[in-house]
Amino acid sequence: AQSVTQPDIHITVSEGASLELRCNYSYGATPYLFWYVQSPGQGLQLLLKYFSGDTLVQGIKGFEAEFKRSQSSFNLRKPSVHWSDAAEYFCAVGASGNTGKLIFGQGTTLQVKP
Amino acid sequence: ETGVTQTPRHLVMGMTNKKSLKCEQHLGHNAMYWYKQSAKKPLELMFVYNFKEQTENNSVPSRFSPECPNSSHLFLHLHTLQPEDSALYLCASSPTVGGSYEQFFGPGTRLTVL
């Protein structure tokens, strides 16, 4: 069965520092992978997605993610964090077939120190 | 209105009340979803509709009753809820069902059951 693990429940970084949020997935074939961000009181917004091709994917707000098949990982990165990046981040894998399911990780809460 | 809208944004109800949540998407999509987001738990998919037909019911208790009159509107009828049903209820849409499709989320309805 597909699953997604985000090992870090909570991360605190200083403004201007680099960021890496980890995501590991379990899936039998080439996965469809997504990163979403949720600000307080808001729904989820797509940051980026990976379907195939170039394993380094660029997204909105200066985020990027790298797909590593050998490690079953899809980590999210940003070179310099801004205070407005404080939010909850969710990694998700698209289920096989046409069920439409997205399997979400538990989320990582990012706190940004001034 | 653009994207996915949800009303009301906040709802407080007693266990004997009947209420409904409304979701509307302005994206021309054909698939719509209800998710439940509880504190410290992954997003739980509740229902999936594709072209107005229910394609997924993720073992949701019958006190939650979805309705999809057309591809743009989705309702969640609530009755005889329990305090543990208090959560953020998110609606999403996508062009059609399939794990490769990005889902667009509404801002959610924060439900409190007393």
C-alpha cells in the first residue's frame, strides 16, 4: 500500500537560513508526488509536483524538490527562508489507478525565527 | 469568485442539530472531494465524486451524508454528530479523478460539535 512519511513534525529555522523538509514514500511504481503548503486558517496550496523527467522540480515561492528514486524520497528545499514561509507543509503521493486518492503525510510545521 | 469556495467558514453545532457544508468550484473541474483534517492526524479522504457520481466512500459514518447535484457543487449534510467530529473539513476539486491530477483546495469549514 502507498504511504508517505514526513519524519519531522516540527522544524524551526532562522529567517534567511536554508530549509529542507523530508518526505519518504512507499510506492510500487513511478509515483506522482506533490508538496502542499497550508497557512493558518487556509486550505492547501500546491507548491510543486513531480510526475516524470527532470528529478529536480521548481515550484512557487522559491521552493524546489528533488526526487530520488533510490532513497524513495522527495525532499523540499528553499535556500533562504522568509518569515512568511511559516506554515504547515504536506507531502503527498498520488495513488495508482483512477481512484483519485492523494495519500498525505502527517505534515511538518515550520516555524521561522526572526 | 475564483477557485474553490466553502461556506460557512466556521460552524458550531450541537449533537442533535442538522447542518450542511457547501463547496463550490469555479475551475470547470469534474471531480470533487471531501477531506477531514483533525489535529495531529493526516488528512483523511472522506468522499470522492466524479461527474456527479460517488466513486469513493472511505468508510465514513452515515451521520455524514454527501450530495453532489452537479460538477460544480458539493454538499456535506451533517446530523447527530459527535464531539470527535470536530475538525476542519476541506473540499477539493480536480479535472477528473486520477493520482496524477493536482487537487485544488478550498479554505475549509472549521466545525465544532458541542
